[in-house]
Amino acid sequence: MARMPANLPDTSLSDDPTSLSFNDSSMLSHLNDDLTSHNISTASSSNPLSTPSQTNSFSHHSRIGLNGRTASGDVSVGPPSRLNTRYLSEDDSTYVVPGIAATPKRPTRKATGEGENTPIAPGREKSKRSGATMTLREHEQAAEEREKQLFALKMHVHFLEERLQNHQTGDQEIMIKQNVELKVMTQTQEMELKKMKKAMREHEKVTSAFQQQIAGLEDDLAQAHEENELLRDTREGSRTHLLDANAALREEKDELERMLKETNEEMVSLQTKLDMRSSRASSVASSRIQELEERIDQLEQDGEHWRREADSAIAALDAREEELDQERDERRRLELVVERLELANERAHVERSESRAEMLDEREGREALEDANNNLRDRLAAQEIKNQTDIDRYEEHIEALESELAELSERCERVDKTNMMRTEELAVAQNEIDELSEALANSQAENEELRAQNQSENQRLVEEQEEIIRELDAKTQDVDQLENELAFSNKEVERLGQDNFTLEEDLDRLRQEAERMARDHDAETRSILNQSQMESEMSSVLKTKLSDTKRELLATQDALNDLEVKYKNLLDREDDLKRRARDAVEARDSEHAARVKAEKEMRALGDQLLEAEDEMKALRRDLGETERSLNREIEDKTRSLEELQSLLSSTRSRLEQRETDIQAVESALHALDSEKRKIGESATTDKFSLELEVDRLRRDLSRCEDDLHRARDDLKEKEKLRREKEAALDKLHDENRDLTTQLSGQSQIRVNLTEKLTAAQAAAKQAESDLQAAKARVAELEQKLNKDQRSMLASESQYRDQLSERNTLLLTIYQYLDKILGVDKTPKKGSALETKPFTNFAVFHDNLISRLKAVSQIQSDFEKRVKDAETRFVDKLTDLKKQLDNRWKQIDRFESSVKNLTEMRNTWRRKYNLKEGELEQAKSANSELSSQLTLLRRAPAAADAPAEIRALTARANQAERRANVAQNQLASLEERLAAQNDRNGSAEIKWEARIKEYERLLKEANEKFKRERQGAKERVNELEATIKSLQKQIDLTNKRAQQIHDVAEASGKRESMGGGGR
């Protein structure tokens, strides 16, 4: 059998890729090997014939012409030369195999490179003979023809194999390029999807920032409302204070008028007494006794006046204590607000991520909270300063009262001395009666001088009264002006309230616009996600269509290497982000430490405030004790008072006292004016701050609109890119259709070629039975090869599918764990840079186990934090209970103060009864003295009886007036007691409301703690369920990987067994 020629001509076959296409090049190579082996075996099994000599072969070849005919006229087909290569370079549809239609000649041995003893099989042409015996030349020709046919077929197969290999390499390169381009496009699409998702998250962050700003503005509005309420309260307090001051001034005016009337009456009575003294000297002692009684009454009235002033001071102190309690409650409320803000800040810290935008939001929120905290501190400091000034003012007032009490004590001592002197004078009264007759003339002159002095004094008192009335009218005008200004300030506050309502409406409108923007953004993101999903589905369809054309993995390995390089870049970027996140966490920790330090300072300030409050309470107790001691001393002194100074000096002192009171009222009015100016200034500053806030809101709105325009522009650009991608996908679809048409054409060409090949093989079978057997063997081998290849492809596709499913499942689990953990907290090993399962499964397994351990660690940390939160809540609950106990203690102290007031009322009533007893005793003593005087008088005249009756009736009338005054005082005391009881009842109602509020807050805190605890338990259960499900999925993926590994090993064994069998 002749072998394949070693040296083929270079122009034996053209490189036209459209000439021939087979599915498998290995099939033709196996066919060639089988034909070669079969021909060799058949050649060796036949009887060898004697080959012609070298010279005959040479001479035989020499007879072949250029046209392929021999000298005898037969058509000869030898090895392919430069003339018959055109048959192979033509179109396959008109392909003619040389040597089949004509009788070929055997090539020379020199051309084929065979040896001299190559056996041939000439006995296979016996069936073609007509029964006659063939000559040696005929045998030789038949053998040469068969060998030429076989050679032509082998050459045909060889060239077809070369053409198929060239065509397959070109198609494979095109397919590999298309596959790479599709992978690059899908990768870019995935990156763009990630960018879109990132932009969506950024928009969500922006919307959340807008919502936080809206919430902050709402808090600012609530604070503004509270400040307006405080301004209204202060305005009402100042108004009531002014009304009280006006009423006090009017009362003082009435008191002055009454005192003037009393002075006039007393002067009239003095005039009558002087007349009586001039008429009768014996009436001097009775007039002195009456003056003493009047002075005693006057001292009692002064004592009552000072008691009233002391009571008013006590009431003012009680009112101030109530104001201090209200301010203390306000401070506690502000502290609660600060604590709530701090809790909100901590929640915001927990809920924020580590991105730069969120850090900026966190910094802005923290600055806003710090500003609010500083404002609250400023307000607290201002309130403390105000309290200190009020305390200093009250201390000064108390010192003035103490000085006045000291002056009164000195006056009491002087009165005691004068009483002693009066007793001595009473002892020598009898002697003076004898001397009065001699001093009548002098007394008449003195009476005239006294009349002149009294007239001048009356004129001066009338002028002073008119001046006081004018001053009171001026003060009333000032008060009316202040009331008008207060009404104007009320209107201004109402206008500010309307502005606040308009701002609230603007905020509602902004909130609605933000919600509408969020809805539009969600709709756009959903449409983008749907489009990206459609694109991913289309890309998956293209991948499934192109997966059948994948034959080799070289290009995929290159793509995988590129992806590994990209993944390494992504890992570097992830490490950079982790480093930034760690820096952000460190900055957040430092800020948290600073906030904790500020909280400690706030607690220290609160403790100092509580200590100051305790000191204030101790000072109040000391002041109360000193006041009670002073009251006791005053009472002791009032008991020892028996005589008074002259009526003129008492009236002057009272007028001076009234002048000082008027000055005090003027100072109070000036203070009210200053407070009113401060309130106006604060109102203007609030108005200016609100205007600034409105401007800031407008700027924020404009900035938000700019961000919205930018987002819309970005969406338009993304829509444009999506359209470009759709155009590129359409182009790829067109190219795919072209490729499918080309493949169908090539397959049709292949079918035609196979038909021609079967026709040639049928002709060869008709020519020789050996070729039929060889073709049957080729068909069997083809079937076996196709079956093996189909099974191998099926097993490979199944293995790839299972491997891809396992890898995707493991990657989804890995990514889900990354999402749960946030930042990769499990450090990788030095050599474990790749975390994908299809590159290094052992490292991926270690990383996955480490993340599961991190999840379990997070669960344990979460349980610890829940326990810590529970302990903190228990501590806060104990603090609230302590505060409630303190409130109950304050209520007990308040009840004890009420009891003390009732005891004081009882003591005052006892004192009143004692005073009435003393008055009765004085009356009895007066009657005794009058009886003694009548006995002493030896020559009473009958005409004097009516004068004594008139004096007695006058004294009786005065006693009745005093009784009426005492009853009026008692009624006023009862009214004050009723008012105090009403105030005590209102205070008790307030305390009960506060206690109910604290109980409600405590109940809400308990319910909130229970809800948070239940939520934490549910979250722990959810995490445990997710961990269990992930563990089950990992077990399933491990089982699938083991199954795939077993299938791969079994297929490898089958291939090795099949290769060994072949």
C-alpha cells in the first residue's frame, strides 16, 4: 500500500474558508487512520505479485502526456500536480475528484517514496473479469488503478482536513472574539448597574437627609412655639405684676387719703382738746390718757401694717419659690429634651453607614445638636443669672426689712424709755395740776402758736397730698402706656405665630415635594432596574445561544485572567475603602468620646445646680426662721408699747415711709420698663433669627432643586448610554444572525460535500468490496465517536452547569454575608488574595467559615449590647424612681408648710384675742383712772358733766371704729387665708398632674423597652434562621461539588479507558 507523500506541493489547496466545513476535524483524521490501517491489512493479506522493474515504471510514466493520457490512449490520473490542483481550488459545489471517472495510473516509486518490495493486491479484480484469465500486465494495471483511486481519496481527505482546520481556526477565533466582546459588554453593563444602584442609594441618602432636615425644622418650629408660649407667660406675668403694682399704688393712695382724714380728725380733736385745756385744767390728764390710748392704737395699726408688709414679703417669696420651681421644671424639661436629642444622635450614629456623605450628614447633625445644646446651656445660664439677680433683689429687700425692723426696735426702746418717763410724770401729775393754773396764760400763748403751726402743717400736708395724687396720676398713665405697649407686643407675638404657621405650611409643602421626588425617583429606578433585567435576560439568551459554539477554553482563560486583574483592582479599591471606613470609625469613636465628656460636664453642671438649689432652700429656711424670730420680737415689743410719740411725728414718719414706698414702686416700674425693653429686643432677635432660618430654608430648597436637576441630567445621560447599549445589542443580534446564516450555508455545503463523498464511496464500493468494509468501519467509528463526544459534551455541560450553580450559590452566600457584616472584619491570609470558588476553593471555604464565625460573633455582641441596654434602662428607671421619691418629699414639705400656715393663722387669732383682752383691760383701767380722777377732784362743777359725757361718747365712738377696723383686718386675714388655700390646692393639682405625667413617661419607657427587647429577640431569631439556612445551602453546595467531582473523575476514567481501547 502506498503511503501519504511526504512532500506535498504548496499550491495543492486554496485557503478559501467557504469551500468546506465539518463539525469535527478529528472524525476525518480517524477516518484517514482507519483507511490507512485497513488498506495496509488488506494489502498484506493478499497474495503478493511481482512488481515491475524500475525501468518499466519509469518508462510507464514517461508515456503519460500532459493531458493525462498514456500512449495507448488511456486517461491516467497520477499524484496531484500543478495542473490538476485547479480541481481542488474550485468551488465545492462543482468539485470533481480526479481518478474516479477515469482510470488512473500508478505513480512512480521515486515520486511516492516507497520501497521496492511494497505488496499489492491484484486479486481483487477477479470479479470484474469476464471469466478469461488475466495477463500479468492487466493485473498490474488493475492494481495501479486501485492504488491510484486510494491515493486520490486519501489526498482528497487530507486536503479537506487542512481546509476544515483552517476554517475552524478562523471561526473559532471569531467566536472567541465575539465571546470576549460579549463578556466585556456584560461586565460593563454590570458595572453600570452597580453605578446606577450606587446613584440610587445616594439619592435615597439625599432624601433621608432632606427628611432629617425637615424633622430638624419641625423641632425648631416646636422650640419656637415653646419660646412663644414662654414669652406669652412672661408677658402675662409682667401684666399681672403691673396690675398688682397698680392696685397696690391705688391702695396706698386710699391709705394716704384715709390717713390724711385721720390726721385732720386728730387735729380737730387736738384743737378741741386744747380748747378744753384752756377752759378747764383738770381735763389735761384725761386728754393725755386719751392721747396715750390713741398712740397705742396707732402703734397697733403700725404693727398691723408691718405685719401686712411681712406677709406680703412672705407671699412674694412664696411666689418666687413657685417661679423657681417652674424654672426648675423648665430646666429639667430642657435636660430631658437634651437627653432625647442625645438618644436620637446615638440612634443616628447606629443607623448611619461609613460613607463620606453620611459622615458629612452626621457631622452636620452633630453640629446642629451641639448648637441646640449650646443654646439650651445659654438659656439655662441666663435663667440662672436671672434667678441670682432675683435672689439678690429679694435679699436686699429682706435686708431693708431687717434694717427697718432694727429701727422699729430702737423706736420701741425709745418708747419704753418715754413710757418710764410718763409713769414718772403721772406720779407728779397731782403737782402739775396745781401748777397748771399758773401756766394758763402761757398755755394760751402756746395754743395760738400751735394753731399757727397746725395751719401751716395742714397746708403743707395738703400740698404734699396733691403732689402725691399728681404722681399717682402720672404713674397710672405710665401703667396705661405699659399696658398699651404690652398689647402691641401681644399683637407682634401673634403676628410671629402667624409667620410660624406659614413656615409650617411651607415645610409641609416641601415635605410633599420631597415625597413626590422620592416616588418619581423610585419609579425611575424601578424602570432602570427592569430595563437592566431585560438586558441581562437578553445577554443570558445570547450566552445560551453562544454556549453551543464554545469548543476551547483558551479565550475564556484569558478573559478570566483579565477578570482576575480587575478583581485584584477591586480588592485594592475595597482595601482603600476599608481603610477609609476604619478612619471614619476612629473619628466617630473620638467624637463619641468627646460627646461622653460633654455629657459628664453637663451632669457635673446639673449636680452643681442641684447643690445651688439645696443652698437656696437652706437660705430660704434661714430667712424664714429669721423672719419668724423678728415677728416674735415685734410681738414682744408691741406688747410693751404703752405710749406713742406725738401724732405729727407719726404722720411725718408715715409720709416719709410712703415716699420711700413710692420710690420703690418707681424703681419697680423702671425694672418693668427694662424687662419690657429686653422682651422687645428678644422678640426682634427671634424675628431676625426666624427670617435667617427662612432664608436658610430657601437656600436649602434651591440647592435641593439643583440636585434634582443634576439627578435628572444624570438619568438622561444614563438613558442615552442605555440606548447606545441597546443599539450595540441590536448590532450584535444582526451579527449573530449573519453568523447563523453563514453556519447554515456552511452546513449545507458540508451536506453537499458529504453527499458527494458518499457517492464517491458508493462508486468505490462498487469498484471494490474492501472499500465498502472500510466505509462500514468508518461509519461505525463515526457513530461511536459521535456518541462519545455527545456523552462527553453532555457530561461537560452538566459539570459546568453544576459548577456554575455551586459557584453562584457560594458567591451569593458570600456577598450576603458581606452585606450582613458591612466591612470585612475577617483578615485574610497572606496568600489568600483570591476569594472566588472557581479559582481557589480552599481559601474561599476558609473565608466563608471565617465570615460565619463573624456572624456568630455579631450575634453574641448583639446579645451583650441588649444586656447593656437593659442595665442602662434599669439604671434610668431607678433614677426616675428617685426623682419621683424626691417629688413626693417635696409634696410632704409643701404639706408641712401648709400645716405651718394653719398654725400661724391660729397663732394670729390667739394674738387677736389677746389684743382684745388687752383692749378691755385698757378700757377698765381707763374707767378706773377716770373714777379716781373724779374722786380726786373735790370741786366738780355741774356744768362739766355734759363735757365728760361728750368725751365718753367720743371715746365710745373711737372704740367702735377700732372694733370695725379689727373686724376688717380679720376679714382680710381670712380672705388671704382662703387665697393661700386656693394656691395650695392649685399647687397640689399641679403636682398631681406632674406625678401622672412622670408615671405616664415611666410606663411609656417600660413599653418601649419591652418592644425593643422583643425586636432584638426577633432579630436574633432571624439571624439564627439565616445562619441555619446558609449552613444548609453550604452543605448542599458541598454535596453538589462532591457529586460533580465524582462525575468528572468517572468521565475522566471513561475517556482514559476509551483512549486505551482505541
